[in-house]
Amino acid sequence: MEPLLATYWPVILVAIIVGIIVGWLVFGRKQTVRLEESDVPTRPHMMVGEQSNEGHGLASQGAAAAADIAGQALQADVHEQLPGAVGDPDDLKRLKGVGPKLATTLNQMGLMRYEQIAQLTPTQVEAIDAKLGAFAGRFTRDRIVEQADYLARGDTDGYEVKFGRLEG
């Protein structure tokens, strides 16, 4: 045994070092700490109101794929419809600040009706805004959610008092 150890000690040493590195990578610390404006450390479990990474991992993607396949096999609609998605699409170009290109982009995102836009939460508006590219900031600047709320309720008089004459 001693001649074998004397002959292969460099290989054994490299194997031990590789094992330690792999073990550290696999089982090492996973917790991240961020510094905010106040320079107070924030750990993931302390982030209140921020989006988690839930739904973005491999397991979540597999679950979504399984739900799609099961839905097709059972002929059931497994995806939740966006609120207010029932009915004929509205002409989103009537909203001030929404032109043909932005209306097409919103339609491609599944936003077809004033009711849907009126029911968006601030978090959803931020998520949509992040995907709008050149139109980023338009929802907040032109108060599109507020405009859509008036039009969803059919309150054109209130709309015109607050935002000016309704075109179209």
C-alpha cells in the first residue's frame, strides 16, 4: 500500500482539492446580501413587496409544461384568462398616448380591452412598462390606466373633463 501511495500521491492530492472545490460550489453559501440606498443589508427573505424568482426555475417551467400537456389531454383551459378579456377588443388608440404601434404591442401582450388595462396593479404596470422598449414610461406619464378606467365604465364625460376631448 505504501509504494502505491508514494507513486500516486500527486493524483490523490489533486482529487482531494477538486473534491473540496466541487463540494464548496455545491454546498457553499447561497445567500446573497444587497445594499440598498440606506446601506442596510437586505437578504432575500427580507425583501417585502418585491418579486421573487418563483416561477422562473427549471421546476416551474416543467410544471407549466406538464399543465399544458394535461390541459390538452383533458381538453381543459389550464391558463387563467386576463381579467376583463371577455368580449370584443376595444380600440386602444382612443387612449391619449397610445398610437398604432403601442396598441399593437399591447394587443400582443394580451391587453385588448379597457377593462383589462383599468384593472392592472402598479406591479403589473411596471412589468409591462419594462417590456415596452421605446414606449417605456408611457403608462405612468400619460396615465393610461386612469384613462382606461373611465372608458371601461363608459364615463366619456368624466374622461373628457379630465383628459380632454375623446377622439375616434
